[in-house]
Amino acid sequence: MPSDDPSKHSRHVWDRAWTSYAEPPANHHEPLIDATQRALGSVEDARILEIGAGSARDSLRLAELGARVVAVDNSAPAIELTRKGMVTRGVELALVQADVFRLPFNSGSFDLVFSQGVMGHFADPRPLLDEQVRVLRPGGALLMDLPQTVNVYTVRNKLLMRSGRWFAGWETSYTLPRLERLLQNAGQTIVDSYGSGYFPRQALALRNAHTFDQRHDLPVKLPTRVRASVEAGWQWLERRRSYYRWMWNIGVVARK
């Protein structure tokens, strides 16, 4: 636990971090996007709010799918980076620079509120969570995606934090049960969860070993049927709670 609330001194850290990007990231978190679609049935015309959006890579993807998205961040460089992403991707978001503890929206304004990797930067996430619940309509969905505790990524980060070399200063992680309890204690009903990502890179390489011949254009290739069968096996495994609770990130969806 940090000696003081990280939210008091994090803005300059994130301004510096987002300024370091020459171009906005072009990718997005596919499991998160899939979870929003499951929660809403369809994201088309849905009112969606992203908290602590940063480059808004996921919001940009949701806008491409037809959602009406508002992206909120307190960092001006993050907002400008998102503007670049909007031009590159040819979509529109409503961009709001605001304190996420005091959101400038009426209660019940959104069908879904989500954050990716944000809540772990606050020593006490409950006030931030309560504000997200406030702006969510009754029956709406709340999604949180965070680094998972029992993972090499978290071990590495703890070592970096201990030596003062972690760029964000401080970050906590969550187990799947702990994240579910956080949402339940805020009066929300858990409806879905998922895991995503592999760390370190060697773990991802192992997961994708069946595509190595394709990616490197080797003269000898696995039969298409074998490759498809292995990929289907991995996807089946990644949908199992007993497996994905150990992945790099975990996400939980709750309903108000």
C-alpha cells in the first residue's frame, strides 16, 4: 500500500506517459470488446462510458461497432492522443477531460461503464466505483479489467515498484474473487468474467506455437485441420474460469 493516495500525484505521471506516444496504439483488447457485446447484446447505439480512457483504444473499437462512446481522462495529452486515433480510425467519440471522482454526467446516463487497467492505480477504489455506479442506468452493465495478481507480470511490477523504477509509481492487482467482491460490495450483481493476455512473451509464444509455420512462412506447414483444432482447444481453455483466472488480466462484468 502506498504511503499516500496515488490519485493525488498521478496526473503528471500520466501526462508524461501519454506524451511519449508519437501515434496512438492501433490495437484493442478483444476479450473486453467481446464482454461488452455479451453484456449489451449489441453495442450498436449503446451509450458507453470509458473511465480513465488514456488512448481510448477500446472506445475507438466500440465506436467502429456503432456505439455512442464517451471517453473520460484527466490527462490532456491522453485526450489529444485519442483525437489522433479518431482521425486515423475515422470514428467519433465524445472526449471529456474530467476528474473521474466527480463525473460531469447525470445519474443513469449510460448503458455500460468500463475501465481497463485503471482501478488498480487507486489505493481506495470504492469512491471511484460508486461514481461509476451513479452514472449507470438501472439494469446497465459495469465492466472492470485489471492485472491479475497471480501472474509473472505482477511479480515483475512489485520488484520494479520496490526499486522505484515503476513508471506509474504504484499499482495494485486483483484476483478474480477479490474483483468480484469489490463489485458485489458496491451492490452490483456479477454476470460475467473473463481472462486475457499472456506474460511474459514466451508464454504467448507457447500459446501460439501452432501458428509458427504460418507466421514465418516455413516450407513445411501443419495441416489446416490440425492448426484449427489446436486453436479451438486453446479458445475452449481460455473460456474456463479455472484457467483464465491465472491469465495476465482479468475482467468482471456486473449489472446494476
